[in-house]
Amino acid sequence: MTINYALMPGLTARRIVAALHDDGFILLRQRGSHRHYKHPDGRRVTVSFHHSSDTFAPGTLRSMLDAQARWTEADLRRLGLL
């Protein structure tokens, strides 16, 4: 089943960062409002973090969660994002 990121409104930067930490990602560096996280297996995720309550457009969510973090639907459920 494919994930419909348009149905994930209200997913804040704070929740995404918490899920990244829960999954083992560490903050690698920050440049301006972009935080770069790295997982021990080599995956990297960039989160645009202006305010902790910022929400993201569906395309941005798909890029961060699907393309960069490579999380499946099961991972999203395990991390409490679905």
C-alpha cells in the first residue's frame, strides 16, 4: 500500500525530529534553518526547521520520510506518525 502524504496534515517539524531520534538518527550538523541528520547505516535526512510547529507540504514529507529516511508504512506506524 502506498502512503498518501496529503492525508498527513499537522505533522510538525518537532514530531519528525523526535521520530528521527527514536529511529537512531543523530544531528550531524545545522546550517541556517536546515538540520542534517545521519543514521548509523548511512541514511541522511535534511529537515527544514524554522519553527518547531512548522508543518510540511506533501511533497516535502514524501522527500524526507520516503526518499531520504526510507521509512515504510510499518516504520511510520511504529514511530507514531500514522
